[in-house]
Amino acid sequence: MKLRFLSTLTWTVFLLTAISVSAADAPVQNVPWTVETLFKRVPPLTHDATGRFPMICIEPFKLSADDKSFAEAKPFPPEVIRELVKRGLTQMIPPRDNYIPFALALQKEGAKIIMVEGNAFNGPAEEEIPEGKGLHQLPADFVRDPDQPGQQQRYPCPMLLEGWQKRADKLRATFHKYKDAGVNVDAVWLDWEIEPYPGKSQWREAKACSRCRKLFPEGVLDDFSKYEGFIWRWRNEMFSAYVAAPILEVYPTCSVTNWEEVISTAERPTLRWGASHTRPPVGIGMFTATNPVAYGNTIWYREHWKDERNWPLDTAHMDRIYTHVMLAQISDNAENTKRTAPEKQCIPWVDRFCADDRDEKIPILSRERYREILRHCWLRGADGMQIFNPNWFPDRPERQAIMTEEIEDAVAVYDEMLAFRPVLDRGVVLNTVIPKPEEDGPIWSGRQFGDAAVVRAFTQGSAKAKFNLILTDSAGKQVSVELECPPAGQTYRITLKDGKASVELVKSP
């Protein structure tokens, strides 16, 4: 019998039993992806998270190994929803009207309604326009780019908006159904990695398209840098008009973002999620939240490893690469948000193990360093987190365990940071310097609210480092504090009063 059909009494006994087992007692291998495993390994939060966004996972929660509740839009038992809430988690749902009963069940048990939907490739410009009529009109002898994805034989014309208008109408209709049913949607965090994107293969097609030559502003198609900047801005405006606006019309206070939406400025160009290229100056339009990406992706070895460093290929040195990349985009975005749009939220995607390169010789990011990076993400502006924990290796039980470890680490660090409300809720980001892989000096992050500040510091070197932190108190006086950065990391709670600083060392769980 599937767990979803168990009685309330049976569920209560199961949950109490699961909660009584500590994470240390849980097996580290052959860990099934089920809520039973989750509740054994991930304890409830010890600090109050009321009013804050819960975290969501890319993998739907499962009541048993063969459970299809989420896929079939069948609500979880109330006890399961409540136990997820206790851990600062919720089940995300897609913005489809058959999930209204699921949303109502979540809402009844005190869970916030977070919507997530993935999409890729050409998106509405092809999906809503039949027979390829929205795609580029190319000459018969056009040779497509060999690096162009096989799923995209042709790209869509970026200036055509009919497909986007149809998708916007569908979004409006869906969200009105949710509202009419009494559902309050708290957030819509999309993963629409779709055209238009300003790549060189897209530019080549647009240049060759007879229709685009008529529709684009003069000169834009003649120069890639002009095309790149134009498309980033155009994309921003399209998403604002046809995605964010339809949602905000129905739910004006909803948190709305999309994959890798970040703020970039001429003064500080924001790095893309792989930390190899930057975005031109661009905002996030009507989106209410930015979405920097911090993935421990094995492909960073290919992108950022340098043989001239003469490093051994081990966990300690790959951790340096992961740290650099994972703190890059969130740091640039935090600085630009603080300067240009402090009202925007920050909801990053986080991940310890993203296996885009399946080469087994590439070390996985260590759990200790992953937790360290998560602390710095919170102190560099995160208002919530989305956990990317897919099952990359279904045939490798020890790798499947990482799916649950991702949540275990994220919840533990979140609980640790919740001890510092309201600094976490309203604090200003103090440092956005991106650590270099070779960095052996102080690496620190912090937030300050009024006369209270929280700082996390560590070093990648073998010996403690120190740095001088200058804070300004509520009376406008500058206060200098010297802080140590041990290799294992240290959290500091700092209180300013009468021109002096009181420093408390906070032990990490």
C-alpha cells in the first residue's frame, strides 16, 4: 500500500519515529529519495522562519520509492506538509490549474505556495505559433552553426511577439483560476531558459533572416556587440510584459523571477553563472527578485582549472574553483542590487553537485565547503533559496544520497542563519569581493542592520588570516574591528555602542 493512503494515526507514528532518528544514525549509502529518509536525516528548524520564503527542491518529494503523487497532482497528507514546513521546506508546484487542489492542501497546513516551471530552447515563440511560422526565414543555402543545439534547427525571430502574447493570456487565465479558488500564490520562480538569447549562432541566423532584416533597428544586426546588448535588453522587456506582468496583475505582492535574472551595470558587469563571461548593463524589469546561480558544477574544472598552477587534482583544490565560481554571480548581483535596486529580492539556485561533466576524476565539492559557501550566499543578500538536487546517477546509490544531503546541508545552514534575524531579514550586504581560486587571505561576508552585524570569515590557506572590518554605527561613527579567519570558518555577532564594538564568537552547528 502506498504511504499516501495510510491513516492519520499511522502517519503520526511514522513521523514521530522518523524524527527521533538523528541524521548521524541515518545510512550514508543506499538512501532512498522519500520523505521518510528526509525526515530522518533533516531535523526541524530550531529558529523561527515565520514570514520568510521556504526553500524548494527541483526534485519533487516522494511518499515512497514508487509514489507518483506529485506527477498526478495529488496532494500530500496534511502531516507530511506540516513536517516539511517545520524544516523550512515546501513542495513547489507548476502553474497549471490541475494543481489547485494541491495548492489548497498546502495552504491549509500553513505552507506558502511557490510555483516553479521549467522550459528550454525556443519557448513560446515556437510553442504557441504552429508550423514553424515564428522561426527565422532563412535562405536555402544557409549553413547552420555546428555548435547549435540539435533541438533547435532554427531559432525564432526575436521581434515577433504573437507567441508571447498567447502565452501571457494563458498565464493570466491560470492565475485567475487560482485566485478564484482562494489560493494565495506567494512566489513564481520560473526556470524558463528559452530564446531569445544573445549567442553568436542566434546572431548569425538573425542576420540571414529576411524578416529580421526588416524588423530589427538599423545597425543592430551588423555588429555582434550591438546585437548582444540589444537582445539582453529586449529579453528583459519581453519577460516583463508577457511573464511578470500577467502574474503581478493577479497577485501584486507575488515574488517573481526567472532563471539567472541578475542586475548588471557598466561599473560592475555581472558574471554569468559560469564566471567566464559577463552580462552587459541590464536590469530585471518587472521581476521582483533576482536569481543568481551558485552550482557546484563539475564542468568548472574544464572552464577554470589551470595547469600552470601545478595543483594536484584533489578536493581541496577543486573546492577553491567551486568557491570562486559559486560566489561570483551572487556577489556581482548583490553589489549592483544594493546600488541600483535595493527593493529587489534575491532568490538564488544553489547546488553542491551538478554533473554536467561526468568525468569521475573531477572531485565533487566537499560538504564542508558547500556549507561555507551557503553561509556566504545568505550574507551576500539571499532572501530564499532553491535547491537543485536532481538524481544524476540513478545507478549509483552512493551518489543518490547526495539528493538528500543537499537538503540536509541547506536546511542546517538556513537554521544557523535564522539565529540572526532581523539582520538576515533587513541587513545591508557589507562585502561583495569575489575570492580568487589562489586566494589564501581572508574571505568574509556580512550584513548589518542598525547597530547589529553578522560576519562569517574563513581562509583557504592553512594558517589563520586576519582582516580589519570598519563599520558605521547608527550615530555615524566609524568603528574598527579586527577579525580572524580560520580555515574552518568563524561566525561573529557584532554589536555597536558608544563608538565601540562588542564581538561575540558564534559556534556553527
